[in-house]
Amino acid sequence: MQWFELLKGPKPMTVKALRHPTNPSEWMPISTRACQNFPSSLFLFAGNALKRAHKEGLSPRQLGQARIRGEPNAHEIALKHSPYVSTAKDYFLDGDHLDGKGLVKFEDSIRAAFQKAHTGGFEDMILPPMHFWGGFNNLNLIDKKRFKFHGTFSGTQDDVSKYILGRQQDLYAMAGLAPRRKPKEIRESLESIGYPLEHPAFDAEGDEQQPMGNMSLDNRGGWVFN
């Protein structure tokens, strides 16, 4: 029996957000200290498909959730093509998934989070308290008024926003922090971007990939080895 076969089965990964240790009425913010204090937890944070900051020397406050990038128990959820805000090409746009980009990259990063949590021996996955998508200062959405000096933007993000908000709801529902969508609605959501409900898993990126089996979408909207 291969080592990864021990991981197969329907056991779902525990998903949660952390309460502040000294003030349980508040959520613990994402930080490198939190990652280091909870090494058996996999911390998810909002990022981009290139997995890098838009410039060097940013303070933790400027980086936001991405301040934990580089921690061994941190995992980046791709919400943009790049960290930049210069052109529409930096953002996920409606129709990108037809070229295997955009929402496909977003869903890839969610599936990869469950794969890493299962194969890395993590006890649970930790969600950021401020969500990935939404809020007053959502830099993953094109703000045509705010960024008008960059020129005219083309493309829309209506389908992108709807999909990501739905999948965000699925994740936070697993933590008991949002209402749960019906399994059929979740499946139809993935099918709308052509994402297979069963997906092969590999243990590395690039030319050295080794197959680890298949992962399937479960009724919660998470991914498990089957």
C-alpha cells in the first residue's frame, strides 16, 4: 500500500476560525505569530495566482492577510492573476475560466488547500476572520472610480464575484459561520466553470509531479481523497 492510500476516504477536513486567546468575543487576526503558535493548523489567506506581493518592503499592515505568505503552514487562495492593480489583466474576469485561468485557478487553490491539509498531517484549516472577498476595501474587484487613472478597464466581474462569494460561503459554512448551500447548488457552481467534480492530485508542481490519487468534491463543498 502506498503512503497516500492511507489518506483516502470520506473523512472531511475540519475548518474553523480562531478566537482571540485573551478576548474570546473577538476573532484572532491572521499573523505570522498565529501560524507559529498553531503549527498543526493550515492557515488560508487571500492572495494571487503568482503568489507574490506587488512590491518589496511592504509592512505587515500593508500586506494584510498576505503577511503570512512564506510560512510553512500558510496557503494562498488565488483571487487575482497578479498582485498588481494596473490593468484589467491583473484581475479575474468573466470568461477567464474558458482558458483554464481565473476561477479555475481560484478553485485549484481551494482544492490544493484541502490536499495540503490532508497530506501534510494538519489537524484543521483556519479561515481569515475578515473573509477573502468583499468588504469596503476589496482590491480583488476592479474599482473603476478608484483606479480610473490607470485607463479604461474592459471586462466584467459579475460571474467571478458570484462564484467566489458562493465558494467563500461554503468554506465559512464548514466553520459554522455562514448558512450552508445545498450540495446540488455547489456542484452546479463548479460545473458552471467547467471544473471536474473529481480531480487528480499530485505531490509536487512542475516536471516532478507524482500522482497521489483522486480527490472528489464532498457535500459540504470541500475536497477529499476517494
